[in-house]
Amino acid sequence: MKPFLIVQAVVSFLLIISVLLQNRGSDMGTGLTFGGDLGGYYTKRGVEKFLFYASIGLGAAFIILSIINVKIG
């Protein structure tokens, strides 16, 4: 098996975990979709901020690895 495929599988697993661990904010019944308001400015802190940036980085890494796998394979 190609090493880039193994790395891509690990990155995809970590990306799924990081997305699932993120806080959803509020449920659908109180969101903007059904007439709710924002309720003020909200900043990400600590683990939530780390998961947010980790998801972006892992997503970018997954896309780059996908392109590499297509070019090599």
C-alpha cells in the first residue's frame, strides 16, 4: 500500500473526529432559521478554538494529500 494513502486515511479519521467534537452552538429551534437572534458576539476559546483551526488544517491536508495521490497513482 502506498504511504500517502495511509497518511490520508489517518488525516481523514482525525478530521472526522475534530468535526464531531466541535460545539454545535445552539439547537435548531433557537437558531436564526426559525426567527431566533444571535444573542451577542461569541468568541471561540481554548479547546474549541484549537478544534476549529485543527479542522481547517486537517481539511487542507486532506485536499493536498488527495491531489498528491491522484498525481502519483
